Amino acid sequence: MSLMRQRTSAILVLEDGSVFPGHAFAGRGEVMGEVVFNTGMTGYQEVLTDPSYKGQIVAMTYPLVGNTGINAEDMESAGVHLEGFIVREYQDRPSNWRADRSLKTFLEASGKLGVEGIDTRALTRRLRLDGSMRGVLTTETSDTALLLEQVKAHPGLVGRDLVKEVSCREAYLWRDGRPQELPPDLPPDPRRLRVVVVDCGVKYNILRHLEARDCQVVVVPAAATAGEILARNPDGVLFSNGPGDPAALPYIVDAARLVLGRVPVFGICLGHQILGQAAGGRTAKLKFGHHGINQPVKNHRTGRIEITSQNHGFIVVPDSLAGDREATHDNLNDATSEGLFYDGRQAFSVQYHPEAAPGPHDAAYLFDRFVETMTARRKAP
């Protein structure tokens, strides 16, 4: 880190009383949230702009962050959604021909706090052993007793609906790689499949994948009812990723339950958990979650191992599901559910992120499967 940079003291206090000192490299202030670690060696811009991180303070395990700067092409939403950002060492001079600003500038423009100098190895070990914890990240005080009292009063993620804070307010059309105004009467295109995406905190790369497959993409708010979704005459419906506790979203689960079996449905991450509940299952919280771009998943249909991008702290409990479902994917690290197929309903879902951004592209074939399912239904007599 630069010795010439003026340093403002900052500390992280976890709910178990652990204290980690550091220095702010971007912004000032105080934020609270669930503290998690991300194991990706790259892709911090996509992490920052992933709406699924709403309500969380994210620590990167890779030690040097900031060296690739920020660019306009790698945004996964319109802004930064996490509460605070922790790195071991911040690099203020980007070395990337695509960069148009520094990470510091980007965070400060978004009103977010970035802290360096924290022992991220010790922090990761603590979270790995004891689980994700509520925490407070601050430059405002060093009174750890006061901060511990505050963080213990923080509600955490369980039972909270954070989707309503990141979902779009009005429906829009995704076209030419960006959100556009949705015409009042969007005519059907016989040459293109129409996909209605329920925005629970959707990443732009999901929409890019659909458009790249020549789909007409309409994005609707998470509060849209089944009637409102089906009234747009979709060839298929996608329930997207998003933040918070899936058990706190009965209104989305109700919509999914009524859409299932009517048109092909694809669920990604939170969408996987929503479909699981719509099929009668329940969800549970993981000890420290899966956040990174190197999670091994076994595809039981092919026997292949896929290296996947993941960002979730909750899972579907497979034993809570009954009837017409097939477990298609499992996580090889902890055997948690990573994919389900709902026989007879033309629906499937995965817990990981097939759109990557960041991460490997092993699972991009799932978008092709979704398109094939929609095409087959349209051609059916």
C-alpha cells in the first residue's frame, strides 16, 4: 500500500467480540451487516454490483484488490449493493486498459465504505470455523464495547425481505445490452422467445445471456403477481438471484407456485430457493455460505464436475421436497443441493450462477436448455 496515502483508522467488530483493526481507503462512516468472505481471485467489480450482497459486509480472501480498477462493461447492476468492503491491501493505481476509474473513486461515488489493512486470513478463518456473523465496520469510534452492543442489536439476514430494496420498481425491456423503457403494448415477435424475468436482484449477465440467445427479455418487479407475469404472454419465466432470506418472500413463492406448470420456468440462486418452496419444500441457512468462483458441483445427469460461481447463504433442504422432483446437481464440498428438476412442470433450477460474471462458464449450457424447453413448448400442438 502507498505510504503517501493519508490513512484513517477503521475497525471491524464481530458479534462474538472479535476486533480487527484497519484503515479506510474509501469513504468514511459506519455500516452494519452480515460479514462473509469471498474466495474469488478476481471479479471484485462484479461482486460489488451483485444485488445479492445487499445486507452484507464482504471480505475478499485474495490479498491485493484494486489493481484492475473499474470499467463500464463489467457492471452487474446499476450500483453497489453491499454494505461495506474489506481487503487486505488496496492498490490505488489500476493497470488495466479497460479501467476508467479507481475502486476508491467508485466506492466513494456510491457512498460505500472500503477498508484495507485488516488481517483477512484471520478473519476468514474465524468465519470459516464459527460461521458468518453480524458485524460493524466503522471509522467513527474505537469504543468496542459500544460497537459490540450495537451489532448485537442488528437484525441480521434471517427473516428479512431484502429483495424489495433491490428489485426494479417498474417493468422494463432489456435490449441492446441495457435496460430500456417498456412499450405499453409490446407486440409478440414470432421469431423470438419472450422471457419474463422476475427481478429479485437480477444480475445483468443473466439478461445478457438471454439476449445473446435471441430472446425478447422483459424484466418485472419481484412483487409482480402470477397474473401480471402470465399476462405478458411469456414463453418462459425466470426467477432471478437476490439477497436475504428466501423464507421471508411468501409473495414471490405464491407467484411461482401459480406459474409452475403453465410455462417453462428457470430459477437461479434465490430463484432456486423460491421454486423449492413453491414445490412444498423449505430452506435453511448455511454456516458460512458459498461465495466465490471455484465451487465444484456434480451434474448427476452427465457425471461431469462443473466449477461454478456462487453467492448464497441459504439452501433448499432436499428432504423437505416430495413428489415430482429430481436432484440434478450437488455441491462436492458439503453435499448441499445445487440443482432440481420438476418433472411434468417444465421447470428446473440451480443454486449457483450459470451466468458467471465473475467465474467459469461451465454451466452456461443451462441457458441453452431453457431456450430448448421454451422452443419445444411453442412447437407443441
